[in-house]
Amino acid sequence: MDKYSVIGKSVPRVDAVVKVTGDAKYTADLVLPGMLYGKILRSPYPHAKILNIDASKAKKLPGVRAVIAGQDTPGKKFGRYQDDQLVFVDQLALAIDKVRYIGDEVAAVAAIDEDTAQEALDLIEVEYEELPAVFDPEEAMKPGAPRLHDHAENNVGLVLLRHFGDVEKGFAESDRIFEDRFVTQGVTHLALEPHAALANFDAAGKLTVWSSNQNPFPDRAQLARALDMPEGRIRVIKPHVGGGFGGKVEPLSHDVCAALLAMKTGRPVMIVLTREEVFTATRQRHPMIVNLKTGVRMDGTVMAKECKIIADTGAYYGVGPNVLATHGTILTLLYRTPNVKYEGILVFTNKQVCGAQRGYGNPQIRFADEQQMDMIAEALAMDPEELRIRNAVQSGDITPIRSRIVSCGYTECLQKAMAKTGCVQKRGNLPANQGIGIAGTGMSSGSKTYNKPFSSGALVELQEDGSVSLFSGGSDIGQGLNTIMAQITAELLGIGLEEIKITVADTEFTPWDQGTSSSRATMFAGNAAKLAAADARRQLFEAAAEILEASPEDLDARERKIFVKGSPGKAIPFVDAVRAYRAKRKQPLLGRGYYDPDVERPSPDGEGNISPSYSFGCDVAEVQVDTETGQVKVSKITAAHDCGFALNPMAVEGQIEGALHMGIGYALTEEFFREEGLTLNPTFLNHRMLTALDMPEIESLIVEPVDPNGPFGAKEIGEGTLVPTAAAIANAVYDAIGVRIKELPLTPERVLTALEKKGGRE
Amino acid sequence: MDKYSVIGKSVPRVDAVVKVTGDAKYTADLVLPGMLYGKILRSPYPHAKILNIDASKAKKLPGVRAVIAGQDTPGKKFGRYQDDQLVFVDQLALAIDKVRYIGDEVAAVAAIDEDTAQEALDLIEVEYEELPAVFDPEEAMKPGAPRLHDHAENNVGLVLLRHFGDVEKGFAESDRIFEDRFVTQGVTHLALEPHAALANFDAAGKLTVWSSNQNPFPDRAQLARALDMPEGRIRVIKPHVGGGFGGKVEPLSHDVCAALLAMKTGRPVMIVLTREEVFTATRQRHPMIVNLKTGVRMDGTVMAKECKIIADTGAYYGVGPNVLATHGTILTLLYRTPNVKYEGILVFTNKQVCGAQRGYGNPQIRFADEQQMDMIAEALAMDPEELRIRNAVQSGDITPIRSRIVSCGYTECLQKAMAKTGCVQKRGNLPANQGIGIAGTGMSSGSKTYNKPFSSGALVELQEDGSVSLFSGGSDIGQGLNTIMAQITAELLGIGLEEIKITVADTEFTPWDQGTSSSRATMFAGNAAKLAAADARRQLFEAAAEILEASPEDLDARERKIFVKGSPGKAIPFVDAVRAYRAKRKQPLLGRGYYDPDVERPSPDGEGNISPSYSFGCDVAEVQVDTETGQVKVSKITAAHDCGFALNPMAVEGQIEGALHMGIGYALTEEFFREEGLTLNPTFLNHRMLTALDMPEIESLIVEPVDPNGPFGAKEIGEGTLVPTAAAIANAVYDAIGVRIKELPLTPERVLTALEKKGGRE
């Protein structure tokens, strides 16, 4: 008999059927009686003063119920993660006085249908005074550049300086020093579901917001801030969400405007962003310039790293300060590095705001570090894999910034990938224009980076009819968290997955949960579900033990029965034990779980173990480069990832495959084209999202060093898997055609330019 | 300082604002995307065979999505209360082969709007073979009468015979024996909200039903039975309900048809009954013929009672067997009666089905018994009050059928009403045609009468933000249960009513609760809330005690603070204690309550204490009779009621006033007029519901003998208050004009006929 009945199995999602049949309701599918539709008027200028807004014509349009502009809002700034660093909270529901990018929110309309709302937008007359704008972060930092914010001289929003050990000494003790500049682009999240919010404000003063979001509880706090009302009067509900990838970690203007319009009209108001709005006026990944300097001994030992990053945050802070703050962890997570110095500069430009995106700063740094590792290996005449293994962190390590690596399968991932792909043997020996490359990744399973409780709660109630209700504040945003939690609960209670009823992500019904971000869902919400189910199991076994005349610790639960271990005949049905508990204890049979691990928010110096656990992995990319067209074709990626115990191997593979889709797009095709701040390609097609036909063969290798903190030993798999892909491909391209491309994406133009330069140099 | 902060106060309903502003959503207000509207085709004949149903034209009507008849249903019978007495389960969603009353359900349609659905009904061609029908229960029992059901010879569905003590001996020991026949009519519930159901069936096979019902959990069981699907796949949600009064204790055909049509179409289906359907095809109060025989000693001591009741159940059993079963309790609850014999006969007639209605058989019996008590008092030359007090049950009594009377304020109610009204002095001494009359009442606070768990569960969760979530399966159907539960919770936690978030009556979210019926809500759901809040308070105090360096038992909670009793300065805010608990215990702070009192379902002999507690009271009615027109005008009713501790005196008064509205209508005006089974008055106006202008002056006297089992000593107030009104008015009419009218309602015709007879006799 298998050790487990439900976990560790590749089971389909609990919501698979309702999703594929269209029965699952996403925010935009919802309907409330008397519902109005909202639309947002956005700035057509990258930088301008608002001199006047005349909404009189719009208000007169039949079917229009309300028009609001900045002065009709509480004027309160909001912004996730900066609850105790108010200087970074700079987002307004609607602009007051000034707009700072094309898409900045200026006014909002509620009308009886979307067409009328759109027509009303066209009738709002806004008088602007155009201001000079700046789009490049390095240009923005120059004296005399157009200035976005009064508080930010030279458009620098933040300079973060951190130093662990002594890099000067480290470099002095190094035999070789390498220094390179890498550049990465902004990309969108490509979630299939557009952002949407439906708000209802009742006569008793209660606001309910259904929103396509990742974090109902933190969102509630931000809505309370933006609306200047107590949190207790707001309820946030997350319906089914069709992908977040970080793009829905924070409430945006449309969430607040839907609420304001509902309050003004007394009617429910739905705002669904258009695809163009999602592309141009929500968030994107931070474009970064990464200057990386590494000192090594001749044997390959890394002695010191110094990294200077210029991160383009766009027109507002967004979550930029937090992205910079996690770089200390990222830089020191993968390779033992005794001396590290890091400077992060956040720069404002007149472009859409940057935010959280799968990897949260990690892909940018890995793109730099993993290429430089290959360059160092080549210079030292070592295999890149050997260099990595020599420096790889190991289980039990404590990094310079105090990350506690309780389990680490990085070396094992590298070895498995090497064995599977033969990359060491193939490198340099493949046919012309074919190459192979490797790159590593490390990722936290949740990052404690702000002042809200970094915890997850769950309740498991065993009902009279034998069904089991799981209450969790955790947010399934398409990644399959509900299935994971249901598996854990079913396993511990010895029942089937189909018998779990899941109630999630509703601030009124479910216990606090920080939500889905920083790859915390399985670790945190999963652990909370496990604790709650175990608590319920303990109580159930006590009741069953009395009936079976056995000791509770001698019991086990499987197949809807509770039985004495070793005597499966001595058993009672699950439902009978539940009823016996109720009848005797006179209490609902309810288990409680609360996962609140002993981790720290980084100190002002940047030290602190931000996560209970870290995951690791690597990609090996095989490419073929067409030297005529410059086209890079990825033929195969072998991805070895240490996700701890795989609670649902099919879900792990799904995460790996989805991450590679995003990683290859990031490496090769995806980017924003803008002209004077205007986005020219706000569509899936022109943003060049990969289609199924563009995808290479994928081989997933799941490495499972069971983690002591993870639920049944599981840890992060959602984000880290995307992180190494661009570097692995870039390293493979170097192997194929001998050119090192340090700027993303690796477009045909860049490949041809690099080939020409190489040819020219030869 | 008052002993209590929140309970014992007349606070407005927690949902008052959303209800008066129209923001509260009732079932018929709900909208789901793609929703269809259903209508039901009903039999135009009181009794007929269905020979053929041709729905082909209806199906072709544009906009029609489905038509179903009996053969399209699982054909499973359902019926509340008879889960283990299947012989009494005889309800079908749609008739098969035969219809038995005008209104019996024959087919159902789902279409894109109500008009189309109605049009489709008209296109369904049903071929009937008319059968002879019978409408009077005594006629129905005669040999050769038309027979409704094969299993019921002479249309007798059930004969219930019960005997406690020895009535023959009791009568033999009596000095005087009185025997009378009383007749009561059927009336409708007059709930302002019509019955409605919205069903959604998703591709994963899960059925969700929003229904205007009183008992989501028992309803789920009945839906499972009717639909032949596992209970675990059904979720029942009770939105706001605009009055039940017993008319919504069981799912009806429209609930099942909405589900079947949703399953057939794959779209949500809403069925809202028309007012006419509510009047003619839901339930009504059982019309009864009560033959009552009482033996007394000359000093007034009641020695024996024998009662034979013929109850007209209409075309099907409904809850009839259960109504008869409670009569043993009712007959013995008010007056010490050592010897009791009871025969209940349930008779089928070709009329709409009878069901539960406020009082559940009690008003019929009290109408008889309380008039006969007055007749006995007159014969013995005693005051009716004196006779009642001499025989009144007292706290601590155990009745012949084993009801345990743990608290009884009956004598106190009589005394208070006497003192307040001077009825003893006024009787016989009022001006011509004016009269005063008294009648008593006793009612259980919940009756355990079927095999489902007779219990209520509640959870109280203290959230991170200091708000408190109360989860209860209890059903507020307009009576104010949510307010009562919130008051109890707020009191124990020392917070304000407005800080409680209430989640109720959803079989997926909330703990099991048998629902709102038999006046159990405050006793059961209230006690569950109290237990849950006390459990949360205990945990909270433990955490607070550590911070305050005090013993938990020395703490108290008020005004959002937890403080050391006697040292109010030594205090911490409520929210700080909640957070401290979470941070230290690493658990959600959650209290559990489950109220499952030690009561019994009646034995086959009818013995058993069905309720944890009983309430008592009396009405004193003052009337003026117009002897020209026969019109009885009630000028004042003084209602003294023992509801235990009044958790919310305003709510108690509301229940008394509402009950009197129903009781006076029952006494004087309300009835069904039918011709050959066709209801002629299916409207509020013609059913002669009293308007506000028809209501007399009401004086409520709340008598509060704190009950040891009730939450803070509270007990039933919702039903018992309606029970004595008709008898009190009849007794007052006798005092006014000297005629004894033993048939309800006391219409002008009956008054004039009685006056004529009296004149004729003189």
C-alpha cells in the first residue's frame, strides 16, 4: 500500500470540470441586480498638468449615472507593501493636478451599459498642459531631465545600499574579477483573465468588492486606505481568477473607482479592463540595468560580488521598493558568497508603473549572474556546471544575509540535469549553430517583506452528513492551490478529494491569509490546511478511539474509515465517528490551523531570513540559431527543480511548463514597443506571446529533498522555475554561435548585430 | 452600571437599514448570468387522471428552453419529517398519473423570461379524465366517498391514539363532564415574500439552490430525496426571507422543479410563485374538528380530558402526521390533567395540502380548550381566571406525557393580565354588547419530532482586524434571529453589535442547524451562539490574562476592552488580545458552540419531553359587538407572555404584535372560500388580512421567569403568542352578547345566526 492515498498523486484540479465547461464564474461573469458598468478615462499624454475637467456633457448623456474625477475621491494615496513606509505610497484612484504616463487615470463613469460609459468618456473635456517627458531611466537620472515627482530629485525614488562582509577585501583576495552590464526589458503578465472589479455598497454602509485579485485581505487594507473608510466595513471576495502572475497582487484604480461609483450611485458597479488597458495601464515587470562584478579564485571559489541595479519603476513607486529589497536574498541565495555589496536605484520615468511579476526581480539578476558564471567558467577553463557545484549553497547553510537554507536540492538538480542532458559532453561539440546552456535558480517560499501578518489560517469542519468544509483565506489564482489544500485535508482525514467543500478567499468567511504572492501559497495556506486537518483528525480519532476501544495514536484513516493500525477490520465509518463526536462532545468537529513561521522582515541593513524555506533548480536549454535570420529556436528545455515533496506531480509539471512558456517568451520575444510613452503593441499577438506551437519539447525533472518546514515536505514551485530560462537560453546561444548577448530579449536583430560585431572583430 | 451592555436592550434589527432601503436581497431579487425563468402548470381539476401530456407545441415556442412533466423527474417522493416513516412521504415534484387538487403540479417550463414561460404553459396540452372529488373531511370518511389514495381507505391517512393515565377512571371521579365540538378553518400564512427558488447546476454536478425557506439543512435532505442525488452534492442557501410562519418549512415542487430545469438546461433557473400560487398551491393551516370532553370536580380540579380531532390534511400528507403527534404535548401542557386520551384522524380531501403554520395545531386545540374552560367556570360559578390558576402547571411539573416544565410563568401571566385589565371585575359588568375574555397558551421552545439532529451549531471567529465573524446555520426568516445571535455574541465579547459579521444559513458555510420551526430559533441557535461566543471569550481571556498578569476568571469584557474586574484601568483593547492570542497560540481564535439538549422524540405511545423548555401566556381581549351587523370589533388586547429573559424587548413586543395580527385575523376574518375545490379568494384583500387600521390597541406584558435552559434565560416567543387569541375573543364575545360561537372565524354571519338562535331559544 502506498504511504499516501491522495497526496503525491497526479490528480486533476478540483475545479477542472467547472473551468473547462465555462461554469466557473470569474469576476467579469458576475451579475448583480441593477448593476451599472464603469469605464475609466485615461491620460493621452505621458506627462501633463490637468488644468480643468468638464464632465457636464458626459453627465447629461442618457444612461450615465455618475462621473467622478480626482476631486470627487477622498484623495487618499494607497499602495501595497508600504503601510509603514508612507513615503512610498503614491498611488491615487484618479489623478489630481497631474498625469505622469499615457494611461494614468483621470476620471471614471458609471452608466447603464459599457457602450454608454465609453461614449460618456468621450464627452469628458479635459484641459491639459503638456509637460516634457522622459522614458529612459538613465536619461531620467541626468540633471535637467523632466521631473516626475517633487520629492524625487533626478527622478530617483530610492537608493538602497547594502553590504555584507567586505567586498573590497573579497575582490583583493580574488584572482580574477569579472564585470558586465546586463539589460532586461519590461513585459506584461499575459494573464488570460483581464482585471475586473464589481463593487456593491449597501445602505448600511457596507462595501463588498468582488475582484480579480491575488490577496483579498491585504487588498481590503488598501481599499480602506484609498476610500478612507474602516476595514471592517469592507468585504473583499476573490471569485475564480484566470491567472495573476503578480499582476493582481495590489488593488488598482479600477477597484477603487468601482467602489466610489457604487457609493455615489447606490448601485452595483462593474469595471472590466479592456485588453489594451491590461497591457498599458496595469503593471509590468521592472526593466533593469544590472551591473555585476564578481571576484573568484583560480579554483573557481566566488570571493565577492558587487551589483548595481538601475530599476525603472515607471511613473509611480508601485511595489518597486520591495522588489529592490528582495535582491539581497536573491543575490546570495544560490552560491556561497562571503562578501556582497548591492546598490539598487529606483528611477521614475513617464511610463506605466512596474510591479510584481513571477520571479519578483529574480529573473533579471539571474539573467546577469548565470551568464557571468558561464563567462567565469570559460575564463577559468572549467565546466560551467563544475563552477556552479563548487559554489552551490547546501542544506544547513546560513547565507550572509541570514537566509536559513533548511533544504537545498540545487546540487542534485544540477547533477540530474547533467546526467539527463549530457550537457557537459555536448557543450562545444554540437553541430554548427546548435548549442546547449545551463542556468540555476533559487527562490523563497514566501517572503516576509511588509508589516501585515505573514501568516495563513484555515479551518476544517467535519459536517453531520460526513462532508468536510475547508475554509481558507488562501487564493487560488489558477495555480491549483484549492486542489493542493483539498489533497492535504483529504489525506489526513482519510476521505476522497471530491468530499471536500472549499470556501476560500473571502474576507468575511475565511481566516486571515496574506494571499498569493512570493510563492507562499502551498507553504503557507498548505501548512495552515494541514494544521487544521490534523487538529480535526486528532479530535476525530479521540471520538473513534472510544468506540473502537483503542488508543487514538493507534488509529489511522483511509477510505472513509477510521481503523486500528494493523487491524483494518477494527474500523468505523468516518461519518459515524463525526456523529459520535458531535453527540458526545456537543461541539461542531472543527480543526484550526494557523501557519505563522518564525521568519523576519529584512532589517534596515537588509539582513533577515524572510522565508521558512527556499527552492532551487536549473534549466538546460538546447537551441538552434539561424545565422541568416538571427532567429533563435529552442528545441528542448530540461528543467530540474527542487520543489520538496511533490504534493501533486502533475501540478508541479504544469507550473514548470507554464513557467517555461513565460521564460522563453521573456528570453526571446516578449517586450513593449513604445513611442514617446505610447505603447504600440498592446495585444497578445504583438506582445509576441508564445503559442503552443512555439513551445519546445519540455522535460521536467522533479527533485524532492523533503523540506522540514513544508507541508509534507513541499515547497515553492510557482516562480523559481521561470527564473533561469533566459540565462540558460543565452548561454546556449553562446555555445551555438559564440556570441554573448547581454540584453533581453534575444531578438533576431540582437543576434545578427552580435554576429556582425563578432565577425567584425575577428 | 447595567448588568448587560447589549442584551436585554431594545435594539433595532442588525439588518433594519438594508431592509427598509431595499438593499436586502430576497430570493426573487437574485440574478445569475444566463438565468432562465420557470413556471409551473397546475391541475385545473380537483381530482383527475392524467391520460396524456403533449408538450410539443410548448417546446417549439421561441425562448422556451425546457419543458418537463412527471415522467421527466426521478419520480421520487419527498416530504419533511417523515424520513423514517416513508409511508407518509407522498409528495411528487410533478404529478404522475393523477392530480388530487386544483393547483397540483403537472408540468414545468424554463424560458428566457416569465412571459414566455407563461405562454408556454398555455401551449401544453394535458388530457385529463375527471374523477369525482370530495372536499369535506367528514364526507370524505364516509363509505363510497371518492378515494384520493389507494393506500387510504375512507381517505383516512392516519389514526393516532394515545392514552395517558385512565380517562374512564378520571371521568368516573369527576363531578361534572363537559363535551363540545369546535370547528376551525384553514388560513394561509400571509408572508409578504412569495415562495421562490433559484437553482444552479454546474458541470461538476453540484447543485446550488437559493430558496425562500426556513430550514436549509433539512431542505437539503428533502431535495436530495426528490432529486435522487447525494446530499453532499447539494448546497442550499437561504437569502433574506420575508416571512415564513411555517409556510416555508419544507421544500415544495417549485424548489425541485427549479433544480430539475437547471439540470436539464445547464442554466440557472428562477421560479417565483405568483401570489395566487402562494395562496392556492403552497400550504395552509389544518382545518380541524375538535371534539373535547373534560371532567372536573366541583372545586374546579380537572380530572380527565378526552379529545378527538379530525384534521383535514388536503390532498397529501404534508406534515400532517407530525402536527397530530404534537397534540399530546399541547393538550397536557397548560393544565394539570392526570388522565388524557387523544384520538387524531388525518383525512384526505381534494384541496390544497395543509402544513406547518405558526402554532402547529396549538391554536385549534386552544380555541376549543380555552372556551370550554370558560364554560366550565361558568357552570361551576367560578371566575375563569380562578379555574385556570387552580389547574395551571407550575415550574418543576412533569406532565403525563413527560414534558419537563423547567420554568413556567403561566400563573404570573394570568395574574398580571388580571391586574392590568381588571378582567375579573369587568366581566359581566361592561356596557351592552361589550365584553372581555381571557385565554391561555403554552408552547414548546422547539419540538423534537423527527429523526434529523435536533441541534444547532455556531462558530465565532475573532479576526485579526478586531472584527468578529459569527457562523450559524440558524435561519432568520424575518423574526430577528440574526439580531438575537449578534446581541448574545457582542455581550459575551464586550463589543458592539455593529462589529459582528453574520454568516448564516448556508449548508456549505455554516454548521448544521435544524432551522427555524417549532419556535426553536432563539433557544437553539441562540444557545449555540452563546456557547460559541463563550468558548471564544474563554480563549481570549486566557491570552489577555497573560498580558494583564491576572487570572482569566478575574477578567471581564466591555466596550472593546478586556479588563480586570474591579480595576477597569487594568485593561487592554479587545483587538490587542485577539492579536496576542494569534501570535502566541498560532491558531485562529475561534469559539465553537453546539446546542443539543437532552430531549426526546415522542415514543410510539406519545410520551417524551420534546423540548428543553416551554413558554406560557395569556391574552385578554376586549370586544364590542354590533348586534345589527354581527360585526365583532376588538378594541384592545392585553397580552401577557412568559418568554423568559427578554433578550430584545422590542423584538418580543414585535412578535406579540405580529402574532396578534395573525390571531385576530384567524379569529374574525381570514378563511379560504372554495367552490368545488377552486379557491375564490387568493388575494390579501379577499383572504381578508387585517390592515394596520383594523388592529386594536395592544398592550404587551413581558413576564420573565428566567429559564435555566434558555440563552441567558430566554425562551420561545414566536408562536405561543398567537395561540390564545381566537379563544380570548370568542370568550369576550360570549361576555358581550351571551352567545358561544364554536366555529372559526367569528364572522358577522355566525354572530347573527348565533344571536338568532339565542333569541329563538329564549
